[in-house]
Amino acid sequence: MVVEYKDNISIISINRPEVLNALNIETIRELIEAFDEAERREDVKVVILKGSGRAFCSGGDLKSVKDNIKKIIDTAKEAEKLILKIQNLEKPVIAAVNGYAVAAGFNLALACDLIIASENARFGEVFLNIGFHPDTGGTYFLTRIVGPYKAKELFFTGKIIDAWEAERLGLVNKVVSPEKLDEEAISLAKSLASGPCKAIGLTKRTINKALSLDLSSTMKIELEACSITAKTEDFSEGVKAMLEKRKPIFTGK
């Protein structure tokens, strides 16, 4: 695992390029700790998650578990904690996807808030190719993005799709050339980090909760978040800047 901090951004790199960044239980725990640290640090406003070498993440490390059922389930439980950590973190997380993002690697990207993909990115829910049920929230994320019929197709067939198809399906925010991937992710992260961070974090929380709530319940959460953001310095600055016809200068407070 490699973690860098710069310009209010935490850049977390899965660093197992020799196995296309496959996830074993140790790597998953390191990722959880990296996100815990990003949550603790007030100077971190945005997180970028990426993979070293030729892939984002090729899923679970099958060699590390083999046919040990207990180890398989223990690893899946740790991966579940990681997915929930990313979803519950009230800071935006950007997945910068190069090469393969398959199985748990695909779902790890889907757990993030925004996905920037290089032209060589490839995505796939390949669990059933080895007779294993999908985990890491794949059935939750994919179904809500592409609908049940397309989700079933992608799961049942294990089809690998390219970055352009992923973008067409709404799975990816933007496709860029491989050499522009890091630059694009950092540019987006800087833009978000200079925004009203408290309001962004609360909006992330509301959208994620809205996926399983009715309209009335969602509007109740919106109102609660409105009452919080109305008391922030950023809101005062935003209103003042609008009245003065200038760009606001947010501080995240």
C-alpha cells in the first residue's frame, strides 16, 4: 500500500502489481486503515483510489485463500468493511481506474463516488466464471446503476466491458487517455477540495441513503442537512459571493 498526501488530497494506491493488485486480507486491512486515516485527518478533503502498474484491481487473491472456506469468508467480511468505510466516509472518493477492475475490484470502484477511467480500463463481474456468488456489494451497486436485467446479464455471463461501454451504461464519469488518468483525477480532486466540503460530504451521505428510502424520508434527511449547512461559514460566503457577483472562496468550515 502506498499513500501520498498533497493539496488536501489522500492518494491511496493498491500496490501489488505483480498480481494485478489482487486483494488478500492483509491488503484489505491496509486499505481500511488508509481510509480511517483519511477520515481522521482534517486536512484531507478528497481521496483518490488507484492501482499500481497495469491494473486497478483484479479482485480477490484466489491463491491466498484457495479452497479454505473460513479464509474465503473472513476475507469477504473484511472486504465488506472496506466497502462500507468508503460509502460512509463523508468525503468524496474518486476511483482512477487503469487496466482491469474485475469482480471485487469492479465493486471497489463502484463503491467510490466518482470514477475516472483510462481508455484501457476493463470492467467485469466475473464471479460466476468460477462458480462463486458475487460479494463486496456488487449486486447492490450494479443493479441500481444499470437496472436488474443488464445487471443479470453482466453477472450471468461474466462479460468484460471496455471503458466506453462502461461510460455508456453510466458506470463511469469520464474516459481519458492512460497518460492523462492521474492528471484528470487530481484535477477533479483539487476542484472538489476547494469546494464547500461539509456540504459535499452531507450530500454524499444523503444520496447514498436515498437509494433505499422513499421520497418523504429522503426530504427529511435533506432538511436536516440543510439546517447543518445553513450554519457553516461556507454558506455565508456562498450567499455573500452570489450577491456580490463573484466566485466564492470556500474554506470547508
